[in-house]
Amino acid sequence: MKLKPTLLLTLALGSVAGLFAQQPSNPQIYGPVELPKTLIVDSTDVNKKAYSNTLLLNAALTLPNRKGEAVIPDENGYFRIPKLTANNGNNSMAVYSFDFISETYSTGELNLYGKGRYALYIDNKFIKSIEKTDAKADSVAILSHPLTLTPGKKIIAVKAIILPKDSVEAQFKILYLKKGQKTEEALAEQKTLSKEKYLTLEYMMNGKFISSVETSPNGNYTLLRYMVKNKAKTDYYTQLRNQKGEILRDDNFLNDSHWLKHAPSTLYKIKTEGKRNMLVIQDIPEGKENVLVADLPEKSFVISPKMDALYYYKEEKGPKKDKKVIRHLDPDDRQPNWRNRSSIYKYDIGTGISTPVTFGYHSVSIMDIHDNGNKLLLGIYKRDWTKFPFYRTSIMEYTASNGAVDTLLSEQFGIDAAYYVPEADKILIFGSANAFNGIGKDLAKDMPANDYDKQMFLYNKQKKQAIPLTKHFNPAVQFGQFDYKNNSYVFLAENGSRKSLYRLDFKTNKISQIETKEDVVRNFSVSRINGSVWYIGQSTKNADRAYRIEKNKTHMVWDLSAEKLKGIKVSECKDWNYTSEDGTVIEGWYFLPPNFDPNKKYPLLVYYYGGTSPTQRTMEGAYSLPMFAAQGYVVYTLNPSGTTGYGQEFAARHLNAWGTRTASDIIEATKAFAANHSFVNAKKIGCFGASYGGFMTQYIQTRTDIFAAAISHAGISSISNYWGSGYWGIGYNSVAAYKSYPWNNPDLYVKHSPLFNADKIHTPLLLLHGSVDTNVPTAESVNMYNALKTLGRTVEFIEFTGQDHFILEHDRKISWTNTMFAWFAKWLQDNPKWWDDLYPSISL
């Protein structure tokens, strides 16, 4: 095979396929190719150095986006560099690439033996080079470099330069010597490491992800939006596809564009020229652009269905805080921009005149605009810390033509959103079962509902009455869109560990499930005119796929998963439910490690949240369970009592419990799982969770010693401190600690706080926290760390600077994830090397 010299200038490291593979087909060669002679302009460079072949060896390397030719070493393990038949007296180059895949952490050394001029590259980075054409002996490496392997892949490339005058045949072999071992292994014939690729941290943090889907009102076209991660860089782009899923366009106009709701297929977006923001529309498929508004007053707006006006929000800055001395006006005054308020203005597109629609101290939001363009539903939100529930909503109907206002609901609690039902004098309202004096409750009379378990109501404007639509519907409602053709509302709901699509028929007020091909529908869009539904989703063994449903038939339009998972083995997933003593079924499922052997014993990881949304059956994510399983664990997860998506009674168990029933479910289910699966090593069980799940990690250790290691990310150790110090502590506890406070229910705040039971914790505990966490203050981990250190218990506290509730910055996220991997490897796999290398012992 011969490559063009111009292409050689961009040769680099390519895909990772399996440096530990036993098959010799994994090593690949690019070249050899002829190198044109370098034009020597001067005898030396700016640093007085003469020209050397080192420049060729050390130059940047980037393999083309395709596979090279498979190459096999000789019987002694050497790769022999082929010579070009005729090179016109020029130098030539060949590049060999190897894929190194590891399930576990290890350190060792790469050793290159042979004759010739070589340069070594690891993960696109130049490491070192050697220009000696003759080897001293086969047992002496001409080039060595230390190599640290974490679960995942390394790409090793060896660049060889051949000069016309060389009389010695260039040949090399590259071996890996793992620390603590005496025998090296050839990269092309590894026997101790996996020959297959598994899910890794690198996979989770890089690559393409479908972020959303938006179909045109006539259903003929759809926008598929993507997020592409490449290390610390994240890019976004949008594709326009037809009904068959074929790509029609992929250009800049599509980015940040949306469909006009009341036009068949017209896009709109904001374009910026200098200091002006223009509202531009584009008809599809013609593609002609028109400027609808030449100079937008604000960038946050809603377009009237008649396209004759914009309604926009204008923020009014509140009183500034003194930079040295701050008087707090409210428990929420610590939050950025809390003092600011927003009003609604109307911008007349025909005249360019703006007029205020609302004025006052309280912020007002537009909930919906009627199809006639003349009626608006406005939401006014008030808060009173002395009156429970603290947050109340008023809904007013505003008539744009004359400014008339009709108050539909006044200071009701438990209401989140409201929408006009098409061609009806009714409003679809989202909220808690506690709303409307509890008419939507399916609970005992004295049992309050979990406000996070969302319900739907149909409100009659004339009668000013609401009827519950989901009272006996177990899934928790998320969001939806109207289907005008079928007089229905298509919505997404938490269906236990799944997210499913449902249809509300306004003729009967009955709900039916829409069949989907994935466990978790992540996003969807409905055509208002023809009723087709597009959705994206994933399951436990696949990444994102896009589908179209039309006339009750489902068509896959884009299988991104097949592209991403090519050559990757995903862990097997199985269901396993636990039945508690009272007969409650706790849904759970587990992942097996790759190349699972039922006759072996494996450490077990248990993941949970519990506060109060369900863990979902997805493959990807920061806590990807198959990613953890790929490191040699059985990974079990469950949705314990208090989780939404399983009915009102199950969700209501979250109230005034702070872990009581939830911890029992987790502990007993874990015991039963280990007892019922002979391949689990019951002495090597770890657990982990974040936020409320981090609280559960700490709390569970105060009630059992069955775990050999535990991880709490952003966990709550003192409920009272979280209640008072977290930005949303009071609000969240108005549900989790319903009507309970430190002064009227001290047992809940003290006996359920891990900090006040720290002496009962004996499990090695890792505490992780962002240094600027505003949700769960960092002090929650500090307090528990200090307590356990005082008690002489095994505890580590790792703080990530500049990070909030989630660890998002690229390098810190890698460190955060590797810290969890290393902690479990230390305590569950008896491999402390990774942890010790990350955090070496320091005596002070």
C-alpha cells in the first residue's frame, strides 16, 4: 500500500482496537511512503542547530481516519520495515499503530527492541525517539518509556524512518513489562489482557450524543441536535432530516433554530450583526431567509401564533448588595440574581412599538398563548415562609386586545404549569396530587402526596373546576405536546426505571401507552398537523437511537448506537426484583462483567439514589453502571421506597422518612441479591450514590456493616445544616421533611443524620465534594470527615476545586471518576496500587 506524501504529513494515531489482543491482526501499518527532500534554506536554524533526521522522527503524527493494513510479526516477534521499490534517493517512512486496552489499573514499561530509527507516540503525544540503526543486543531495549494503564485504551504508535543509504534492514518489536512481573509480553500477542473493547471513561467523555429532536408541525422535517465531545472541547450542531431520516442539510443556520408552531415548516432563529439581534425566518424546503424583526428588544421571547407580536421578558435589577457588608433580605437572597424581577412586554412586529403587559414586585411568566393569539395564561409565583406550603401560584388569563384579566386560580399550591387545550375551553394543568385540595390524591386521607410525583388535571374555565386525570396512573408525568390531529396530548412519564410515552385522549380523558423501542425515551417531538411522533432513546445495552412513529408504525431513522458501539462489548444486563417483608416489590437490575464466568466469585457494587427520582435503565452517563461492570464487578441497582414512577403511595414513603424505609430496602435487597447469586463475593460489596444518594451511603453505614467500601458524593451528613445552608434546603425539605423542622421534630433531624451516628460507621468511606457546592454545602463532607477522623475510622475526603454539585470540568471529572475506580479497586479487588499512585502517603 502506498500513501500520498501530502497525506503522510497528517499521519497520526487512530482507533483503539486491542493492543492486548492475541490476534496478530490488531497491529496495523501505514506506509511506507516516500518523503520529499527537505528544502535546506540555511545551514542552521534560529538556535544554531544543523538539520537532522530527528526533525522527521519528532514531527507531529496523526493517522488518517481509516484503518491501516494488518501486519504480522515474524516468528521472533519482529516487524520488518518494508522498503520502497524505487524511492528516487528520498527518505521513506512507515507508521505502526497498536491498540492497548486494559480492564484494570497497572503500571509498567514499554520497551522497543531492534534496528533502525524510531519515534514513540502514546495517545497522540510524542514521547521520545532513537536514531541508532544497530542494536547492541536483542536483550537490550533501544527505547524505553514508563506506561500507566487505567481501564480503557491507549494508542501506541511507532514511526520508522528509512534512509536510502541504510544497509541494515529496519526491524523492531515492542514489549510491555508490567511492574512486578519478570516476563515481557509482545503488544501484538498479549495474553493477560482483554482482546475486546469495553465501556470506558474515555467512551463516556468523548464522542457524539443526540441531545434533542424537534419535528416540523407538518411532520415532513425534523431537526436532530447533537453534542460532540472531544476531551475538554464540546461542539454542537444540528441536522435537518426528512421523514425517512435522510440528511437534507447540515449548516450553521440550523444551529439554535426552532420551528414556528403555527406554520407548516418554517424555522426561526436569532442572528447577530454587530450589536443588533435579528429574528430571521426560513421556509423549508425553499431555504429562503426573511428578516421578521430587524432589531429585537430582548433575546428571550415567545412568538404570538399570528406572528404579529412578540412577548418578551425584561429584567429589572433589584437593590444591589453592599460588597463589604450584606444584609440578607430572604433565605433565597444568597442565590445569584434573586433580587432581580422580570416583567412581560409586548412588541408589535408591524409598528415596532413595545408596551408593558405586566408591572409589579412579583415576577410573572407566560405559561401559554392561545391559538387565537389574543389570550395568554400568565403565572404569578409568590412565597411566604410563614405559611406552609411556602410556594403558591396564581393563574390569570390576559386578553391582549383590551388588557382584560380574569383570575382563574388564586394562590394555589402544588401547581407548576398550565396550557390551553386546543379547540376547547379547558386548560391542562401540571402539579402535585396535593393541588386543588388534594382531589388528585390516591392515598389515605391523612397521608400527604410527594410533590415530586407530578400529576395532570383538566381545568374547566367556565365552571372553574378541576378534575384529576392521573389519580390512578402510577407513572410520574414529565412533559408533553399536543397532537391536534388526534385531539390528544402525548407526554413522557417516569414508568419505574423506564421513561415511556403516553397519549391522553381528550374525548375520553383516558390514557394509553405508546409502544416504544427503547427503555428510556430521552426526548420527543409531535407533529401538530399529522400526529407523527419522533423520539430518541437508549436502553441498558445501547446508546442513542432516533425513531419516527406514524400510523402506529415505528421506523428507526438513525442508529447512532451502532456507530458508537462498533467493536465494543457491552455488559449483559438482567432484571432482579426484591420483595420486602410486607410484599412490596422493589425493582432492580444488574450488570455482569464482560466475559462473565458463573463459577467465579466477583465483587459487587450497589448503586442507588432514593431522593426521589428513579435510576433509569440507560447505558451512558456519569455513573454508567456497565462502565463500572467492565472493570470486573457485578453491579446491582434498585429503586427503593420513596421513588417516583411507581404510584403515589410508593412515592409518598419519601416524606418524613429521611432514609428509614429506603435504607432498609437497600440493605435487605443487597443481602438477598448476594445470597441468591453464587457468583457474588459477599465479603466484597461496595456501595455508592450522590446527593441524596450520598446521604444514603453515609446513613446506610450507620445501620449495617455488610459493605466493604462506600462512596458518598455530595452527601448530606447533617439534615439540619443542609436544611439551613443549602440553596434549596428549605424547599426540598418541605417535601422530604413535610411540616417537620429542627424544633418540632428533632428526632428526624438528629437520629437520621449520619453525623450524629458517626460512631456506628466502620466501613471505609470515601467522601467526594465540589468546593463550591451550593446545593449540598461542602461542609456536609467536611463534618463527616472530621467526625470519622476523630473516631479513628478509615475515611478519605477528596475536594474538587471550583466545582459545584456536579463535577463537570473535564480534567477534574476524569480525576473524580478515577478516584472512585481506585477506591473500589483498593477495597474490593485488593489492588491498592491505583489509589496509592493517585494519592501517595504523606506524613505531616
